[in-house]
Amino acid sequence: MVWWLAAFGSPTWAQPAFRHVNQWLEQQIRYADWKQARSDHFSIRYLPADEPVVPLVLAEAERVYAWFAEQFQFTSDEAVPLILYGEDGQMQERFGWSGEEKASGVYYGGVIYLLSPRVLWPEMPATALKDGRLAERYHREGPLPHEYAHLYLDAVANSNFPRWYTEGLAQLIEYEWIGYEWLNDDNHLQRQSLYSLRQLNEQFDRLANVALAYRQAFKFVQFMVREHGETSLRAFHRQLAQAVSFERAWQAVFGEPVEQSYGRWLDDVRRGGYR
């Protein structure tokens, strides 16, 4: 999940400064009195109760980092800040959410916010940490690949993309990394009236069926990658990094307007074979 505020939609030239400020505020002020640990490419802030799981989280983060370095040639010169929360309420307080709003992870302004593995799966016994079962579950079901995908795209393209695209990409990477896809009765593509591209562009998080919006974003991005290949995806991101508008970059790399691509994808959905 990426937390999308007005600042996140600021002009591309301002985005690096915004990330730097948020990283500094979180590490030097908001969570300055929390414990800290480091790995080669990450710095994590946490409370004492989570000290036993910190090595697990950092190991998984490094695993994700290596995958992005190989697949996208994306590395970071500075340690990526992680904030590890020991309860849902801490994340809700940070982002001003109601009690009903929850997430296992959030990316915002150069920082990845995570719920502790012990909070995600409280039913797992203490032995699961020692025998590796907790680490394996965190790898298979944890939020780091998804949230790091948001960080990657933000760092490369500086918010030069619509909301649906970053969620579609993050879900695609999550699927390729661990085989996970969010699918339920509410977002089955063959059972719902699908949203238009304009609706995704203008109302993504305000649509009545957010699960369907996420599903459409994922399957559309996946459709384009299957047609054009991973190299085209990287070429598209390079265009965005050069401040070419999203629409012009899409046309240059994929050879047609994004609206035309979306229309072809809708036709493909109507032919069946999608869930």
C-alpha cells in the first residue's frame, strides 16, 4: 500500500526533497527514541518487544533489495528507512486512519512502514522464529516486495505516474516474487462491471469497489508486460525518470495511447480466461 497525499502528487522536481525531509523527520524526530538496527542497505526503527524479529525483517529486506538490483538495476546509495510497528494502532495513528483501516505495510515519502511479523501472525508459536517457519511465512506473505516496489517507482519516476499504475506494478512484482494475488468475490473480473480508465485515473481510492480497482490495475499492467516483455517495462520507467509525461512515455514504448491499450485489455477480458 502506498499512502497518497497531496505532497506525493507534487511536481517531479520536488519529490526527492520531500522524500529526504520525510526520512529525516521520521528517523531524527518522530522515532528518534526507538531502538535502531542496520543491515547493508536498510535502517530499521523498532521497539524492544520486536527485537527478536528484527534480523528476520532485515534479512527479507535485503533479499528484496537484491531482487530489484538484478531485475531493475535499482540500488540505493543510502540506507532505506524501515519503521516496524508492534501493533495496528501505531500505524493507524501515524496515518490518521480509523480503527477499521489496516495494512501490513505502507510506503510513504521514502520510508517503508511495517507491522511486526509477530503482530501479523500472533497464532504462530515462539518456536517458529527459531526453526525458520516465521521467516518463511514472512517471505511468502509479508508486505516488503509490494512496498519496496512503491519505493522503487517513486525513486525512479518521482510521482510521474497515476495512482493505479504504482499499485498495478506493485501487485505484479508481488505476484512474480511470491506468487500472491489479491482475488475474492468482489474483484473477480468476470463477475463485476469494470471501471473505465478515466475512473481509475481520477478516483482510484474513492471507487466503491477498491478491490476491483486494484485487480484491474494489476491485470492491465500484467497484460502489457506479457505483450511487450520485461525490457519494455524498464524502458518505460526510464522514460518516466526523464520527466517524459506518463502518456507520452506510454506511446513511445508501447506504440499506442494508454487508452487504446486499456481498450484492448478490456476486449481480452471479455473474451474470457480472466479471474
